[in-house]
Amino acid sequence: MKEKRAIALFSGGLDSILACRLMAEQGVDVRAVTFVSPFFGYDLLARQAEHCREIKQKYGINLTLVEISAAYMTMLRNPPHGYGKHFNPCLDCKIFMMTRAREMMAELEASFIISGEVVGQRPMSQRRDALRVVERESGCEGILLRPLCAQRLEPTSPELTGLVDRQRLAGLSGRSRAGQMAMAARFGFDDYPTPAGGCILTDPIVSKRIKAYYDEHERVSAADMRLLMVGRQFKLPMGGWLVIGRKEAENNILEGLRQVGDRCLMLKDRPGPTGILRYLKEPAELVTAAALIARYGKKGSDGRPQPGVVLCQGDEETVEIEVGERDIKETKGLLA
């Protein structure tokens, strides 16, 4: 085991960047890890090598992405410490990630873990008592060092054994960012992310969709979770699930989220949305889905939805569905 090596939980925000830099300043070999799931960071997987290279070039941090989707989605169904204001299990999320980091220590030959948490910065997961709960329940007591607020907490093993000089660590607390900004200036960079909620489970609208899905389904998948986060959502009368893009960017995202068995729908003869139809149970429901595509397509000169032809592309063939005015009218009761 490398005595001066640590695993860092790396969110990509300023706090985690500074925690890594403080440790590197003391000669610690920092191996940063970003955990990703459908709810945070998942899009980074498509450009993993590029993203890790950018972090290395900008901040001198060695980064690895680790997908935790399956286990995380299981935890989300029944988090022991409950949810926050929405469907966000903030405390159990921290425990989950710290546990995973501890399990990686032997593989990476690390002797302790660091994070960018600041005591008092977040009301649910960064209270002093909550920080202790995370340490205890993740099995990280004594080996979890929080460099940005270390001087306000009890000394950890790497501090007590002299691996880390406690006097060179920070004593930040509360919600002010002044200390972090001053520290960033000392390290010589000002190109860093602004604070923002990066977890979709804190979003008041999307989190309701996710909770409803959990309530209605015994099994969940990363593919379904990602589809829940885009566009207008329709549960069709016979069980099909239709998602319609609201703008071009969402149309492009939906095309990328298509899975085997899905149908991709779009208007043949005029501009309109892309739709993904998943879990089709009855062929007749294709007409309903096509009518919804027409309903949200380019309107006529009178401002009303126009009939037309909708292309429905399956895994092996594309069919054309003729949509009439009556078909469109019958979708009025279906609300996104």
C-alpha cells in the first residue's frame, strides 16, 4: 500500500478540485474518482477519455469515472435515512459513495479517502452530525479526511500519523464561497465550475416522474431513468410509454436514447418533434402515438394541429401511419 496515496471523491466542482490540490500540495498521490449514474454525470461516459484528459490538463488531477447505476438505483428505492425535499437521498448517497470508495482502497493501494465537503455548507448532508453518520455507516471512521474543513473536525488517521500536516489544511465552514475563491486564486486558476445542483433527483419536476416510476414498477433500468428526464411524457391508455421532444436538442437526445424494441416516430412531410415509443403492448396504440406526434407538429395557418403522415421506425422496418383530424382530437385527454 502506498502510504501517501488517497482516493478523492470528485464531483467536478470547486470544492472537490481544491481538496485534491491541497493534498497534492502535501505530496499525496491523489486518485480522483467520479461516480456516475443516470441521475448525475452519466453523459460523461460518452466522452470519458476526453473528460479525464481535460481535468488533468486544467487542474493536474488524475481522474477515473466509475458507473454505479445498478446498485445506486436499488438503494434509491428505500434509502435508510429517507429523502430530502424531493426524491433525493442525500445522506444515503454520501454513505453509498464513501462505501464504494473504501472498497476501492486496496485495488488502488490508497491509505485514506478525501472529499471536498465543507461542514455546514449543505443543510441535509453536511451538518456536523451528518458527517459523522457518513463516516460511521460507510466504515470510513478515521480514514475520511475533509481538507477544506479539517481544522473544524476531529483529526483523522493520516493527520495523527503525520502523513498529512493538519496545520496546512483549511478550516472553512458555512455557505460562503469566499474562502474557496481565495484558495483557487492562490492555486492560480479562476476557470472553475459555478456552484449548482448536479443531481437530477433534486429537481422538483423530474424527481416526481422518477418517484412515480418507482411506485409503479418493481424493476428499474438506467435506460428508463434516462428517458424519464427528457421531453413530454405520456402514459398511453394500453400501457405504452411515449416521450416527445420539445425542441431540436431534445429530439437529438431522444434519438440517442433509443433502445432495441423502441419505435421512433416523426412527421414525414413537415417539421415536428421526435418521439420514442417504449413498451408497446397493442399495435392499435401506434395510431395514438402518431396522433400525438401530429398534435405537437407544426401548426396550420389557423393555429390548429394538422393531419398528416407519421413515420414509425422499428428495429426492422419503417411504416407510415396516416393521422386524421379525429385521431388528433382523441388525444386531447392525454396530458404530458
